[in-house]
Amino acid sequence: MAKAPVLTPRAVDFPRWYQDLINKAELADNGPVRGTMVIRPYGYGLWERMQAEMDTRIKGAGAANAYFPLFIPQSYLTREAEHVEGFAPELAVVTHAGGKELEEPVVVRPTSETIVNDYFAKWVQSYRDLPLLINQWANVVRWELRPRVFLRTTEFLWQEGHTAHATYEDARDYAARIHREVYADFMENVLAMDVLAGRKTARERFAGAVNTLTLEGMMGDGKALQVATSHELGQNFAKAFHTRYLSKDGRQEYVWQTSWGSTTRMIGALVMMHGDDDGLRVPPRLAQIQAVVIAVKDDEAVLAEVRELGERLTAAGIRVRVDDRTDTPFGRRAVDWELKGVPVRIEVGPRDLESGRAMLARRIPGGKEPVALDALPALLPGILEADQALLLRQSRERRESRTVDVATVAEAVEAATAGGWARIPWADLGEEGEAELAEHAVTVRCLVAADGSVPDTDGGPGDVAIVARAY
């Protein structure tokens, strides 16, 4: 009788496969309040690595970290009409605290543009104070009606950047710099995720923004996922909060602003883009454990070699875990590490030790082969880099092979329903066609220029709409 698979096969039920993997790879659990989640140590380790890589890039772009309160006076949100309208359905509002009704309700932070601007208005006095570049790592709450762990949760973790500039051009260029040098660079070079950079349509952009730049990734089932956004806010919030500066000419001018963010949704993207029927596949540059050295049996010489090999690999700059839990069957441990997507497993048993070799299992391309124990420290760095490149190549090939050119709304809907993306000239689609797509749960993920670059304006000549169903 055939053995039942550890995970529901993706081709049978992709959402169930996703949930199975989140659970069995010990990434997260559902929290006690609907829509919340508990991020388990292995899942949080992925987030910590993401934070470290992103934080380095954010600081490299000149922004400094700060922290703003979780609670925001409700009146702050009403100052920018489009912003409050966009977030009103998702707000969590505190009306009672300390045993009594509050004089003014407070909102649990859905995003921080309003409270940041209240302080920017105090901190910015002169052109000498600009640009002001701030980032914060925090949690936010948006009351989610259809939650899914990591993808859409009532509370999630993120970074949110907020900046103020003296000119429109400086703000525009900074939003584009974050989009390119922080987000796109991180997604491609660390997460090994092929992402499409584009501009959101007016219908899809952030509430209160004048432009939103996005990165869209194709998941394993062909749906799109927005993985990071960078917004030009114009002077909308500056005018609402009177955030002004004294120019070199001695005039009071409103600042120009940006905001930008990425979230724990990236963990969900990692699962759905790189995972397979055997579990997660973690890109080596991201992995908190790049190689696990496993003792196959409870043998004194094997255990000594496994521990020593772990030290040699660590000295070679590889992030290593030694698995000497021989009271747990080897097969179970091997499956657990495979589910967690550790790039390399090095299995050492008594026979391996006698021959001076270990069995090397590569999670990303698959397969096992014997390798000389002494060769491993020099061999592994190249293997890890090759597997990193393979993941990116596979994700790009998926998107390219499942994206088709279409000429009508009906063809776009058909392509998206079949589990792919469609490209259609924006001039042929337009806002009416976009509204028609929405009736079929299909959206314009972004606009790209004819040459594949990010457009400078909304709906310029030759712009192409990328159309898909999305998470």
C-alpha cells in the first residue's frame, strides 16, 4: 500500500498544500484571535534574516530607524480624506481603556503616515532639515475579513519608511531608489524571487498617494502577490498636517513625501514561489541554516566527526546546524529538514566514516551523492551559490512561460483563470476594461513601459497592463 504524502500535493489543492507546509515546517500557528498568527522560531528566524538584509539596504539609502506609537488619535486619520476612506473598513478602534470611555477614540496603527506627519511638522523648520529619512520596524493591525497566515493577517510585522523632501523631483527619485535598490535588489539577490517592477493604476494605488511603485511575483499556482510597494505621497499629507519648511528664498513651502513598506507577507511569498511537494526550499543567502550535518546512528566516532565537521564548516563561513539527536529516527529527521527547506544536508554514518565520505543531499535541485569529508568546506560555498541562482532562474522561467499577450478583456480573464498572467496594452484596456476585469476577480497588477521599465506617468503611450488573479 502506497505511503500517504507528508503534504497535500500542490496540483491537488494548492491552498491546502500551503497550509500543510506552514504547519509541518513549523513556520507559524493561528493565533487565539481570528486573523492573528504566532510566528514560530523557525519562521521568525527567516524574518530575522530578512530584517537584517533589508535594514542594511535601507540604511545604505540614508534612512535611520525610529519608532512611533501603536495608538493614533482617530482625528489624525480624518485629516486626509482619501487616506481615511481607504483604511476605514480595516480599522481597529479603542473606545474604552482604564475602566472608562475615552474622550477621543484611538486607532490601532494600520500604517503611520498620519502620526509621522504630526511629528515631521514639528521637526522640519528649514530646508536644512531636509531630506528627513525615517524607517521603523513595527507591527500593524488591519482587520482582515479573509485571513490567511502570512499573506493576510489582522496583525503583521513590517518595516515602513517615511520621508520628507524639499522638491517633487527629490521625493520621486527617492521613492524609485527604494523600489530599485532596497526592494528589487533584496527580492532578487537574497530571496531569489523573480519580481516584476511596475506602476500601480489609479484604482490600485495606496490611499492618499499620487503614485505607487510595486513589485509583483508569480506564485506556484500562477497567481500574483504584491511583495513590496513604494509610494509618492506628493503634498497631500503635508497640507493636511501643515508640514512646511522655510526655503532658501525665505518662503514657507510644503514638503514632498514618500512612504514605503514590506511585510511578513514575504515569508508566504517564499513558500508559494519556491516550495514544492516535499516542502520549503530556502534560498541559501537567506537561510539561517545553510547546511545541516546529521549523525545517522548513535555511534561515538560518527558523533565526534559530525561535531568536528560542523566546526570546520562554520569556520568556512557557512551557517551550520549539527543534528546529533540520535534518539529520533534518522528518516524522520531527514524529512523534517527537507520540509524546512535547508539547502544542504550532510549525512554521516559508520560506513561513510570508514570510507572518508559523507552523503550530500541538495534540497533545491534534488539528488544525493557521496562527497569526501575533507572536500566539503571548500565545496559547499560554490554549491550554495549555484542553488541560489537556480531558484531565481526557475522562478523567472515560470513567470515567462505562463504570461501571454492578449488583446481583449475576455482573453485576459481566460488567461488569469487558467493560472497565468496576461499582458494587454493599457490603451486597449483602460479604466473601463479594468473595472470589467474586477467583476471576474482579476486585477491590473501593474503597468510597465513597452521596454519593460517602470513608467514615469499614469497610462503613457505604449504602456502595458499586467493582469492576473492575486492573493
